[in-house]
Amino acid sequence: MENSSLTRPTPSFSLVADAFLKLHREGKGPNLEDTAKMFPEFADEIREKLPSMLLLEEAYGKPPNCV
């Protein structure tokens, strides 16, 4: 029997992207490659999608209801 209190929840790409963009908005400028290394299961998506997401935020501002 596995002790669920000791297992690490698996993040989704959406949660990783939200956290990355939040840090970027706060001026902490996370590095794409560092983020890809931290979440290797999403490395391809991080490299492909996050740069575009950053460009959209810079062009149009953060989406409504974002922290």
C-alpha cells in the first residue's frame, strides 16, 4: 500500500506555465531552460509554448483574473 502523503503530486503543463508567467510578471524572469530541466516531462512544451506566451503577455498585457 502506498502512502499518499509521501507522493509528490504531478503538475500539469498549465500549472507550470502559470507559475512561470507569474514569476515573469513579478520581474523574477525565470529561465526557460532551467524550467525545462525542473520539469523534464514538459520540456518540449516549455520550449515551444512559453516563449509565445511571453510575447503575447508583453504585447497585450496579462489576461484578466491573473494573479
